[in-house]
Amino acid sequence: MEDPGRSKRGGKDIDFNQLLILGGGVLMICILCNKLSFRLGVPSLLLFILLGMVFGSDGLFRIPFENYAFAEKLCTAALIYIMFYGGFGTRWKQARPVAAPALLLSSLGVFLTAALTGAFCHWGIGMEWQESFLIGAVISSTDAASMFSILRSKKLALKENTDSLLELESGSNDPFSYMLTVMLLTMMAGEGDPATFARMLALQLVLGGLAGWVCAKVGIACLNRFDFATEGFDSIFVVGLALLAYALCSALGGNGYLCVYLAGILMGNAPIRNKRSLVHFFDGVTGLMQIVIFFLLGLLAFPSQLPSVIVPALSIMVFLTLVARPIAVSLLLKPFAGSWRQTVLVGAAGLRGASSIVFAIMVTVSPAYTRYDVFHVVFCLVLLSISLQGTLLPWIARKLDMIDSGADVLKTFNDYKDDPAIEMIQLDIRPGHMWIGQPVQALNLPPDFLLAMIRRGQDTLIPQGKTVIEQGDQVIAIAPALTAAMPLALTEILIEEGHPWQNRRIKELNLPPSLLIMMILRGKTMRVPDGSTRIEADDMLIVHQPQEASKK
């Protein structure tokens, strides 16, 4: 019988276990690299690319990988989630004041940047016209993953709402860069005419916007009205919705990236249940997608070919950073009366990243002929952009006095709470509870503790001062939430037969002052214990013990 850990492809054995070891090991190393990037002060995405190059054909481990078609499909799927989260995680309340300039930069700014860069590639480097503008289109958008990573990791809150402007621009400009790239590839393949391109552009925008709106409305309705049988299935539902939105829109001829971004921003800013947990879920998924994209792109690259493209890549990068991007930003931000410091900072913040390399892979697998190695030119340019611009951006912001030390950049993301943090607490009134028979006004409650609701059988009561608490009631209370400055170190202790705590009251255990039994799970019931509570076999104790105390 064939070993299930091995499979055959093209006559060569592939050890599936080794593949799993490689995948798991790479993920672990990437997480450690993320920690290392904070200390080195360089973007973690750069380390992911370099790690892929180390494992690639020209690297230390020499893993052969040249399947551009497979890489394009995998990177496209990953980019869908990065685009969706770019919208879902954007806090529209903060972004609304800068929506007009941000959307101008993400649309007209992309076209203007592509045109200026294309002109330089033709006259400055000597490329053919179509190929020049193709490279301009591929690198015309800024990278949302890189921008979000730098703003959040460096806690870069910027004055004049510049952080929201950069987030909204970088999250929304990839669809326009994609449209330009597709149109130029179609032109270079000898297909279409001006009327065809006009229809293509209109169809991309109209269908992309309409499909995004419809998918968002369906998603919001389902999340608010449908009770998912299993916790966490709402996250899986949104994952499926993002994939479906992109696929259906693209199949109809619309812009799938625009569709998922718009669906994300509409859903992320709508009143839906469990939004905070959804944001955190997609934060993790997007982090994984970034690792996959940047590692795979590093794996796909041949470092031995970079020296041959370093001169044109560096020339394009310098022109793009110092001329094309600043000109586009200056022209488009001028009507909005922003400061010159904001204009300079936005011009310097045009990081190129995953989307540019993914679009370069599209060029490589397309039938259009290109004389230059577009993939490695763009790959080298992205390396330079992330390493130089990404590293210098916090320094430039400080030099321009654009860092707002009294603000929190997390306010620009949807997982931020700007309202007073509160928690809902459920109290089960069991037999013997001291509140039984007591009116609400007679209860000795803490000042910040409020009884919000009483569930009595099938009825829901709004408690008044004279409302009497009865046995079997479920009291819903509101209290201040735990702050980040007061973390809990919780562990679980299962009381098995023969455990020294079995059949003993908590007050008899002689526990150290630093250890607190906060909760007891007994079967399907949950109890908040006191000193007289007796511990039984099969109880699960939720215990708080600070790490400092546990080390002692």
C-alpha cells in the first residue's frame, strides 16, 4: 500500500510530511521575524520576502519553484482578504473628513502616477511606450498591508488626520491599478479598441461598486438576523462572502477588488453583531495572508537575476518616490488647503508592496510580450521601497513634526473603542442567594454597577427601584470593563478524583494571597465562588495568579 504521507506528481515523489514541516516551520520563523522587526526597526514584510528568497531556488535551501500561474492564483486569493480587511478595518467615522482627498489620490492619483512613471520609463530608460506604461500601471498603487503594518506597529498617529488619509488611500487604490494593468495587457495583446476600453472601464467600476453594495447588504442582514449554531461560524460566513463577492463580480466583468473593498468598508462600519471579534479574526487572517504572499513572492524570485535589473529598478523607484508621487500628491491635495508638511509626508508615504508584485505576476503569465523582466524589476523596486521608505517613514514624520503624541492611531481602525469600555454580566439567582426577596433599591451595589435587565422565565423586565428579585431570575448587569493596564493571568485547574482540594471549602485551602479562584465550572453551570463554596470532583476552576507570583 502506498504511504499516505507521499504522493506522486510528474513522476517525482513529493513527501507530504516534509511539505507540512516546511510550511509549519516557515510560519513559526515568520512570527519570530515579526518580533525581530520591531527591534530592528524595519517592516516585517521585508523580512518575509527575504526569508522566501533564502528558501528559494537561489537561496540556501534551494526549493525549486517557478510556477507563476499557481503563484498568481494563490496570491490573488490572499489579496482578496487583504483588500476586504482594508475596508472592514477602516473606521469611516475617522476617515470621512479626508475621504475626498483620499479617493482622489486612489483614483486620479493612480492614473497620474502611472502616466508620469511610464513617461520616465520610456524617455529615461528607453523602454517601449506600451511596456513603459505597463510598468507604471503595475506600481501605481500604494500598498495597504505595508501601510497598515507600519502605522499600527509604530503607533504612528499623525496630525491633520493624515493617518486616516493614508489608510483610506492605500486600501482603495489597488482596484484602479488593477484596471490599468488589465487594460494595458489587453492593448498589448492586440485586442480591443478605445470604445472597448471605455466599456471595460465603466463595467469594472459600475459592477464592482454595485456588487460590493449588494454583498455588503446581504452580509449585514445575515449577520444580524441569523443565529449561527456554533460560535465562530459568523467569521467563516464572512470568509465565504468575501470569496463569493470577488468571484461573482469578476465573472460578470466587474472589478473584484473594488467589490470586496467596498463590501468590507460597508460591513465594517455597519452595526453588526460581534464586529470586534470579526475585526480581530480578519486581523489574524490578513496577517497570515501577508506572510503567504510575501514569502511566496520571495520564493518565486531569483536573487541571481536582481543585479541585472537593479539599475532600472532603482532609477524607477527614485523617480517614483521623488518626482511622480510628490507631483501627483501636490496637485491633488492643493484644493484641500492642507499644510505643506502633510503634502510632503503623504508624498513620501507611497510604499509599494504585495499588490504591485501580484500584478507583475499577471504580466508574466499573460500572452503580452515584454522585453524587460517585469517581475524582477517590480520585485526589486518593492524591496527598495519597503526597506527604505518603510524604515524612514516614522523618521520623516518626526522631522516634519507630523506625529500627534496625544492621539491614538488605533482610533482609525474598527477595533478601537472610543466609548467608555463596559461589560455585560449575567447573574443567576439560585436558591439561597442573598438578593432573593430584595427590591432593587435595597441592594448594596457598587457606584459603577447598574442592573440593566431581568430575565424571568419568558419575560424580560427593566428593573425599577421597587422591582423585587426572585429565585430563578437572570439579572443582566453592566460594569466597567477591564482595561489593558490590568491583564489577568488565568489558568484552568481540573479537580480529578483524589485531588487534595476535593470536598474542601475554599476558605480551608490556605491559598496564597496572590491566587484567586474566580469561577467554578460544574457540569453546564457556572458559579462565582465565595469562601464557603465546597469544591467537588470534576469541577473546573478558573484561577487568577499573576505571572510574577507564579514565578516565585
